Amino acid sequence: MNMGYLNVLMCYLLVGISYPIAAESMNSIPVWTFIAITFAIGFAFLYIIGRATGAPAIFSLSFKTWAIISLQSLLGAVLYTAFLLYGFEYSNAISASIFTSIAPAVVLTLSYFLLKEKLSTRKGFAILLAIAGVLALTIPSSDTSGSTSIYGIVLLALSTLSTSGCVIAAKKYDVQLPALTMATGVCFTGMVFTVPLMFLLETKDIDLSLLFDSKNTVTMIYYGILVWAVPYFCFFNGVTKIPASATGMAFAIIPVASTFFSIIFFDQSLTMTDGIALLMVTGSILLSESNETESYTVQTELES
């Protein structure tokens, strides 16, 4: 397995692990405050590394490059995370991670309508399977303590649509930058977008003694470095080295990692509907992307 695959898999593994951690943090930290502070931590971490390694300075980038980075940050980081965190109030980490993982199917659909890409029968069936998996999440189970409400589903749908829009934007507007510079730019613009909202909407709700207690401080440092900085670096460092289809397949690791950590470390339970939805969504990812990955591998071998 080449380093491109390992980087992308590491990115989505870290993202999947973060779901139960973020869900628990929402009990004591306001949403925009959490996002803004963790973006600031991620930016500071990457900026220091960039200065030490001589990476291209982000503040010397062109206006067009900043506009593209800002669009990807707004869709793939800010809106995606905000809708996800608000969705945790009406859902749980397992259901949210399953819902997020239909992003490849959403990307296929958006690519068909917006980018005029061809939609094969296999991909069409994969989209239907992903939709069926999401519908399974709406079925009431015998244990409704962690069930997902309609409002929660709407928020998670908006979160998935946002991250899918980021993928479409990345396909349409490509930026040739080192992974470290790109990741630093995303964290910086994410901070710029969210700090004003933190002060405007949540200043009265911030309890500094609670916000910066030992547990929340460690959580925010962890999130800033291991959910923003490192995953974004891994993603941008690996995504250009593998076919787009392989990137889509890597989404399957998010619900698996989230489910495992939610059950083992956070005492959450996997309901029957969650299990069915997990299988359907994972199956849809593998179904929609495997054929293209095989074709890419054969083509690479022939060229070699």
C-alpha cells in the first residue's frame, strides 16, 4: 500500500474516532466556541511546523488561491462541523458517523447534475443503497434512548451536503499547494469564519472556569491537532497520490471507527437499525467505488 492510501486512511480514522469525543464535549462547550478555539489550535500547530520546515508562507498566497481555500474551508470544515455538532443534540455519534458516510453517494449525485459526469448502473444502485441506509436510521428501535429525531436527520443531512460540496469544489477548483500549506490555510480561514460567531452568539454562554477546566482543555487541544491539523495534512498529502474512487472508499472507515470507540470507550450501544444502516452505507461505498479502483490499478500496471 502506497503512502497516499495510508495518509487518506489515517485522515478518516482520526475523524471517525473524534465523533464520540465531540458529541460528549457538546455537553459543556458551546458549538461555535468549540469550533473557533480548535481551529485556532490547529492553525497555530501547523503554522509553527510550517515556519520550522520552510513551507510556503500562507500569507503570500494570491487572492484567487485564498478564495478557493476559503470555499473549501467553509463547506468542508465550518458548515460541516457546525451542522454535525448541532446534530449531536438530537442524535448519537454512531448514527451521525453513518449519516456522514453517505457523502460518496451524495458526491456521485452532485457530480452527475453539476459536473455532468456519467452515472453508471452500479453507481445508481449504490446511491439507492445509501439512501436506504439513511432511511433505516429513521426507523424507531426498541431502545430509543439514542434514536435520531427528524430535526437531527435534517442537521446531519446538511452536514453531509456541506462536506460533499467541498469535494465538488475541490474537483472544480484545483489548487497546487503543498499539503502543509493547504492544511494551514484551511485552519486559518476556519478560525476567521468562526471567531466572530463565537463572540456574537455565545459570549454570554461562556463559562471560562468550565471551558478551560483540565478535561475540556485537553479535549480542545486534541481536537485542534488530531482532528483538524493532522487529518487535513494527511488528506491533502495523500489525495493527489490515489484515484478519487479510493478516497471515496476510505469514507467507510469513519462509521467503523466511530462505532468501535463509541461502544468500547463511551458505553454507547449499537441498535439493530444502526447495524443495518452501517452495513448498507458501507456496502454502498464499496459498490460505488470498487470498480473504478480496479480499473485505475489495471491502468497503472499497464503503464508500468
